[in-house]
Amino acid sequence: AQDRMSKSVVTSSPLKIFGNAKKSIRDIFGGIASYVEESKACVQEINDERICSASERVKIGEYTDKVAGIREVLSRDHMKVVFFGRTSNGKSTVINTMLRSKILPSGIGHTTHCFVQVEGSDTTEGYMLLEGSAEKRPVSSLKDLANALSSVKLEENSLIRICWPKNMCSLLKDDVVLLDSPGIDVTPDLDGWIDKFCLDADVFVLVANAESTLMQTEKNFFLKVSEMLSKPTVFILNNRWDASASEPDMMEMVRSQHMERNMEFLCNELKVVNKKEAEGRIFFVSAKEALHNRLTEKGAVTTPLGSVLEGYQSRLFEFAQFERTFEECISRSAVKTKFAQHAHKGKLMACELRELMEALLDRSQSLREEVTKVYSSSTNQLAQLERQLAEISTDIENTIRMVADDVQLKVSRALSD
Ligand code: GDP
């Protein structure tokens, strides 16, 4: 089955690894649930405290809730990617490019000061959920969303969820949730951010500005993240790389300078990857160009970008390369972080339940042996008693005969006298 799975993955998106693993683990838990129900039904029929104690009955009952709880979590499990970086580095534009749709408002004036999460929904229209409210606010257009976002006053670490029709974006269909953060330059409450939004993240993307160097605030955030999560998967996108086209002579030098500093950060400061791996985590892209290119292909925009800048194709290619690596990393990391724990718990539960049922079986078998023993020993005693009774009755018969003979003899003697 694994072979089949890996073959199908090679031809389709790496994100399917997560989808397939999710399906498998859900099937396994379906199996555990029916095992629990069968055991429960069996125990209900046993009305003997010597075989199943009251506490064991309660314990088996509790497995039903535990398994249901895990199945519920599994149905909500998804892959989560969080984007960080300074305001205007292009976080929203990167997200829109990956979604191949202008979902998040971007640009000056539409800066969001809170976290905005884009996730898939099975509805035909998009809607928005504010933190602490179940009211679905309709957002069918970018303008609606921009208006809605600016009409609500939210705190820096509150969350707006944008639920967007899954059938409009393949990333959403494959259970990827994308989280945009407020600019890291706005005196962030790093601990609060990490606690609330990052502990379940599978991948982090640092959207840096290729026109400047990484800032200490950007680095500090990731240093803190790596204190709380072991070896987080971090990508660095040096965005706005189209700016380099205006200085082609300097391009190679700037690129190698960024590369060196980014590598230094990932390998020596964060210590999350080695040099070889780090090369596959650093990209030079132009989200603006890539978004425009994708929207043009979809026929969503007709206005040309202006003059196509030198290196345009290779920047598009590098964006696609980033996405491929990202998809591989996120699905592998999500399978590990999201399912390993459930798999362990499932295994433990199945083992405990098996041990318990085996103990019940053992007890019922020894009880049966005891009953058989009692039965056969009482049968033996009965036979002995019968034998004794037979002997006694023979004795009695003999005695009666002797007495009768004696009496007869005595009577005959008396008569003859
Ligand atoms: P955010 O604050 O990090 O979410 O940044 P936005 O995505 O809102 O982008 C801020 C501005 O930068 C917008 O006007 C974008 O069009 C522009 N922008 C984003 N990516 C690029 C890029 O790769 N190249 C250029 N030239 N501009 C970009």
C-alpha cells in the first residue's frame, strides 16, 4: 500500500502525502472505534463481578469518548504555514500568489494589525469569522474584505479567519491553512504570538525584503520560535527580487551576500539545518510578478505588468521551485507533528483494551475450570455414596435374611418341641 501511495505521490502534489496519511489514520481510528464498541457490548452481557469489575466497565466506556475525541481532532487537522516579516515586505502578496487569487488585500492602506488566517471551506461563497464570534460575515470580493478588515478594530494578537471556497484554490483543497501576521516591526508580543499561533505551525516563511538585510527583530522572532519548537522548518523568501533587475551588474554580488547571511542565520544562529539543506530553504523571488503572471494566465487580469524586467522568467521559476519544496516540507512535517502523537495514542489504547479483554477471558476460563472441578468432584462423591449405600443395603438384606432364617429355625424348633 505504501508503494502505491508513494507512486501516486510522485505524479501528484506532495501535499497528497498528508491527505493520504490523514485518510489512513482516520480509517485506523474507525477500526479502533468499532473494536471499542464490540468490547463494550460484550462486557455489557457479562453480569458477573468475578469476571468484570465495575471499574473495568467504566474504563472500557471511557475509551469510547477518547477515540471519539481523537477522531474529531483528526477531522480538523490541517497543515499550517505562518508568514512573518516586516510590514510591506510582501507577506500578503506571497500568500495571494500561492493561492493564485487576490484574496488578501495588500499594499499601503490595507495593512492589517492582526493575524489573518486563510482556510478552506466547503461553501460556495467566502466568509469571514472574527475572533470570539460565530457570525459569518460574507466576503465575496477583495473590496468587501478590505472594507471589513478596516471596519473592525482588533487587537494585535487577535485572529480573523477567512474561509474561502476550497474548490477555488488547490492549496486550500489539500488542507493547507495560511496565516498572515502583523508586521514584525510593530513592537510584537513575541511570546503571546508564539503561544497562540505558532505552536501548531508546520512551516514558517520569513518574507524578507531583498532590498535590505534581515533585521534583528525578524531574527529574534525565529530565535524565540526555535526555543519553543524543536527544529522548526523555516524558509526565507528574499522578496522584491525584481528590484535587482535595475542593477544587473550588482545582482550576483547582492544575491551571494544575502545567501551568505541567510545561511549564517539558518545554520549557525537558528541551528535548524545544515549548509546543504539551507540552500534549499532560501529563495529569491518577486511575489508581485508571480501573482500578476498567475492572474494573467487565469484571465483574471488583462493589464500588462509594464515592461517585463530582466530575469522575470527565472524569478517565476524560483517561486515555483519554492512552492514545490514548501509542499514537500509541509506535508512531511505535518504528518509527523499532527499524526505521530495520535498514532502513538491509538496504539496504546488498542494494546490496553486488548490486555483488558484478555484478562476478562482468562478470568472467565479459570472460573469455568473451577465450576467443572466442583461438579466432577461432587459427581465422584455421589458415586461413592451410592456404592456405600448399595453395600449397606446388601448388609441389611443379609442381616434380614439371617434374622429371618434364625427366626424360622427357632419357630420350627418350638413347634416340634
Ligand atoms: P505585507 O505588509 O508584508 O503583507 O506586504 P504586501 O503584500 O501588502 O505588499 C506591500 C506592497 O509591496 C504592495 O504594494 C505590493 O504590491 C508590493 N510588493 C509585494 N511583493 C512585491 C515584489 O516582489 N516586488 C515589488 N516590486 N513589489 C512588491
